[in-house]
Amino acid sequence: MIRINLHPLAIDARELEVSVHGNVLTVSGKDFDLGQIPVGYRLPASAADPDVFVYELAHESHGFEVTLIFPIRWDDPKDMRFPEPIIVTSDGPVPLPKRSIMEEFTIES
């Protein structure tokens, strides 16, 4: 089990793509083997990748917990600005909050 917390940050960056395969967390093409962290230990985000993680990466008896930097715009919907934690229990892509199609386009008059 991996608990993924999202830390919204208004930065100019592409949207995240996150997936899980076993203990490997892939974030926008970068693989992070969380299984390298011993049970009961916490790794500072700066030791893993400070451009991807904030706070720390933890390996507890029930699983892992990480907090990812989540790029947003100032006008993104509430579920992107205040995202709920994501609990991952199976391999594959991780669903993240997204903008609606209509919010991707602006109509100028």
C-alpha cells in the first residue's frame, strides 16, 4: 500500500503522470524504488528528489507514504487545489485530479 499526498504548488510545470509497480513509484518517467527504505525509516525528500517530493518518504509497517509536488494554476478547480490523499493498493496508473476539458481552453471575445 502506498499513500500519496499531493502538495499543490503554483508552478509552471507539466501535469504529473504517476504509476506504481510493486514498490516502484514512477513519477513523470522517473522511477523511485521505495523498497530501498527500511521499515520504520523516513527519508528526507531532498535525498530522493526535491523536484518531485516534499517533506519525507516513509516506510511504515502498513506501507509507504510520500508527498508529491502537484503543479497547479491559480484558477484550477477545488479538487486540484485541495486534493485528497490517494491510497494505492494495486499496480498501474494512479488517477490524479484533473482539469476539465473546458478549463483547458479559454475563449476570447
